[in-house]
Amino acid sequence: MFDDLVEYVRENYSRASKIVELGVGSRIDVAENIKKHLPLTEVLVTDKDEAWVRKHITSHVRAVADDVMFPQTPIYQNASLVYSIHPPFEIVEPMVALAGRIGADLLVVPRSDEQEMFHHDGWRKLVRNGRTLGWLRDFRKEQH
């Protein structure tokens, strides 16, 4: 389902030292696929549910309990990309603030009925194979 997203990340962040998924929720498969395609990149997932994080510890993708509303910034340092799939509307602005603070790009894949909020404020629509992949805010200081 998110193969185009994984391919976009592989093509555009192949030299990233770290990529972080924010608010991973119940699906860790996208992060695992990114790690499979970028084996030298540290791929990290965060969620505020500590019990979920403990259950989803893998050898390839590190899971960390953190709340993006009150992030522990050192967790995200050196990330080239932070991304989120179907985040709740209310955490988008805190994600923008975090990405800007650490100098990482932010890629958001909103639910189809929540696209409207991204039509302004520096968001760039990513389209692949005629479909909207998500919305990107560029904050990186150097391109990878």
C-alpha cells in the first residue's frame, strides 16, 4: 500500500544517516521496508504509547516512546527526514515545529479527507504515478 512512499524515500534520502517515523501507531511495516531498502540508515519509529513500543522492538528498526506534542529533541537529532502516516490533525503543527528545530524534512501522508490543510504554508504536494503520495516541508540544511 505504501510502496510508492518507500520508493520516494529510497530515491531521495539514500544518504540519510537517520529517518524517523512519528506516531507510528499500529503499523511498523513501512519503517521496516525503508530499512530494508536503506540498510545503512538508522530507521527509528516513535509513538507515545510505551506499551506498544515495548511490543514492537525489532532488530532492524528501533522503537522509542516519545510524544511529538512534547518531544525529546535529542532522539531526532541528525535525522534527514521525519515522516508520519495518517497523523491526527492536532499533531501536524508540533511535527512542523520539531522538523524545523532539528533541520529535517517533514513528509506527511494525511487521510484523504484531510488534504485541504496542506494547501498552504510551504507544503509541497508529492505526486507519483498520478497519485498524491503526501505533503513535504523542506527544512534540511544540506540535501542528501
